[in-house]
Amino acid sequence: MTLEPVHLSDEAATARLGADIAMALAPGDLVCLSGEIGAGKSTLARALIRHLARDDELEVPSPTFTLCQRYELTPAISHFDLYRLSAPEEMEELGFDEALSSGAVLVEWPERAGDALPQAGLTIRLDSGPDGGRVAHFTGGDEGAGSLAARLARSLALRDFLDAHWDAAAERRFLQGDASARRYETAHLGDETRIVMDSPRRPDGPVLRDGKPYSRIAHLAEDVVPFLAVAETLRSAGFAAPRIFSRSVANGFLLTEHLGTGRMVGEDGRPIPERYEAAARLLAGFHRHDWPRKIPTAGDGDETLWHVVPNYDDVALTIETSLLADWYAPRTLDRPLAEGERAEFDAVWAELIARIEGSMPTLVMRDYHSPNIIWRGDRDFPERLGLIDFQDAVIGPQAYDLASLAQDARVDIPQSLERALVKAYLDERRAETQFDEAAFLRDYAILAAQRASKIMGIFVRLDERDGKPAYLAHLPRMRDYLGRCLRHPALARYRLWCEATIGIAAADEQAVIGP
């Protein structure tokens, strides 16, 4: 991948490039800074380290005499200055290999190391510019979509997007990533903060069924168009989805409103009951809307794009539930499921999904839980609850999002609170003549079990396939939730399978919902 040179007119521009590189950096990355004395190598390294430390005043001494200085940041950074290196063989004594295996590495004067540095590093050479400034030239950085060169190219493109659509002085900070390839940043300008969504077009994975990859079968968003369409639809209905300030559909960049930092949980990580109950009541109002299935949204320029909200059909529900059989069960058993075990699993879920087919359809946000609900206590209801991360929305059963909330995958929800949330929702709906409470409770039990099964499989897949082991910490909670679901009579056959095959029994307490 070829990166275009970047002109650095002054020290502020150099600091900005340091921030842009920092936004692309990951453990195992090697960045070599080359150029004559006074070219700005230390200035660039200092800016990068300060950005990761979120401290513009952090003391970052040049390691000219110590040769290496380590900073325990995210990622950890080891800053090498090899100007006084006597011989390439000294690199081993400096602990270079260990530094690269445990974080990212910056190297000034890489030429002094000879062949002791890996060839895969990204080299940035700083040369004199035509107007007295500097020009940064980039070489190396490896190939491929996940390489440092590719990540930096995207970071620089995002900087260009911010320059064009907001202000060149906007300061970027990493906010979070998620289980997909999406990442989020905050952009700050004076007292205003906005959210930047970096959502590259989803690549096709391996074909699993009918010539389609998992993402297409499960109706996962492939670009930013679904987010744009659903956000605008939710806002037009009076719900607090982010305003969209600017977009680049082609690149997958959005600049959106920052809805706030209020959380659904306290400092101790426990759910705040009144906030969860407000979220349950919001769903009751949400489900009274007649949501459109075909939604227009603006593309790049004058183009109008159309998003058709897919149905949460039996194929999508089945491929999701199969994640438990494909990933979680083999991890638990230390072997693949036997033919009979898998056949029974598939038969159970074919029967359960058939029972909820076409039941009480609505717009399902699909990940309606604490990370994606923002508490805004100074606003009137329903804008008191900010909504994000709904790009995978589908048309499906009303009970799904309540199950997502009341069995929050990231937060321990006690059974008493789960009951309270289901009650708060039902209290809002019982007066409606068309509302079938018994059918809703059946759907809730089935869909909560479906979601728990899916997520257990996803968390194992994230560890084994994607190298994200942190999600495994949530597995005990999901097993507990599934055990609660198995108390419901509609899940009697699945209860027998879970007990016999993966060792998950029905919870001892009475089910949250009745038959």
C-alpha cells in the first residue's frame, strides 16, 4: 500500500500527524523515524506518545543516552533512540524483541540497527519541505487490510474527512471499538464534542449457506447506509438517535452528535434500576409505532439511497443460534458435537423459531442494552434515553429488545430486576386491545434463550477466531441467563438438550415469565 507524503508546515502539523499515527497504532507495530538531525523525529515521537497518554504536557525526554524509554499506555510504547548505538548486536541487550512482543515500538535513527530490525516496520522519513517546513514520506508497514500501513491510510483519510467537514483544529481521541470492525472516536473543538464513526465496508467472510457469508445471512449492516436510515427514522419519531452532521458513505465515515456520557450502571458496575425501567417503558412506546420498511437517506452528493429493513427471518435466527453449536459447545466439550447431538439441537430450534414466526412484528434494534443506551437525566422522556448502535436493525418480534435489555450481556441483571423490567413493560401495554400478553411472554422466553445461545457462541468465536479473549469474562453471566430461560415450559425440549449436552441446567428460581 502506498501512502502519500504529508506536508508538515509547522510543529502543530507535526503534532497532528503524531496523533493520527497514534490513532492507528496497535501492539506489535514498529514505526521507524528517519531523517537528519533536527528533522523533527523527536517532535513527532513526543506528539504520538502524548496523544496516547492524553496529556499534552507529559514529559517525554529523548532517550539519546538511555537508548530506550517505555510508557505503559494503550498500547504500551517503547521509544528507542539508536543514535548512540555502538553495534546492531546491542539491540538484543536493549530488550527490543520483548518490547515489540508486548506493545508498539518507535525507533529513531533505525539505520544504526542494521539488519537487527524487522523488515515489516513502517518507516517515516522526514525531509525538508519547499517552504521551510517538513515532508513526511512513508514506506513499508506490511501489506494487507489489517496492516499498519492500511490502518494509517485510513486514519489519515479520516483526518481529511474531519478537515473537510468540520475543522482542521478538531482533536481526535479514541473512544472504543466493538465486536465488529467498527471503531469510534471523539472529536473535540473548543467546548463541542462530536462522535466519529469509522465503519469500513464489511468484507465477505467464508460462504456458509446458499452462497452467502454469515453476515449476509444474519442481516448485519455492510456499510453505513442502514445506520443513517434508521437514525433519521428514529429521530423523526421523537426518539433520541444521533443527528448526522456529515457523512462519507463511500469511505464509511460519519460525524454525528455526541448524545452524552450518562450510563445505565453505577460506578460499581451494577444496574441502576430506575434507568433500566425507563428503558423498558421506552420500548413499550417504541413498539406502538408503525415503522417503515423502506427508508430513504442521503448518500454522497445529491444521491438518494434506499435502505430496506430486512426481516428477522428463520434463516437469520437459525444461523445465529447455531453459533452455540459451532463454537461454544466444542469449546465446552473439547470436541465437536456428535451427529445426533447436532441433529437434536437443529430440530429443537426449528420448532422454537416456527412458534414465533410472524409474531408481533416491529423494528428490532437488536442490541438494546447498557453500552448502547445513554442516560440523559436532564431531558424529557423519551429523549432521556439516547439510542446508538442500531445499524443491524430488523423487523422481528417485539419481545427481542426487551430480552436484550432485561438480560444485559454486559451487566449482571438480578432476577428481581428482570421481573421488574418485564412488569414495567407489560404495565404499559396491557390496556392495548391488540396486545397478546401470553404470546409476548412466550416470545420473550424463546428469544432470550436464542440471544443467550447466540452470544455465548459469539464470545467464544471472538476469542478463538478474532483474538479478543476479553469477551470470555461475560460467559458465566450468559450461562446464568440461559438457565433462567430454560425454566419456561416452551423450552422444555431445549432444557433437556442443554442439561445432557453442555451441562447447563434450568435455574432453581421460578422463571421470570410464566407459561
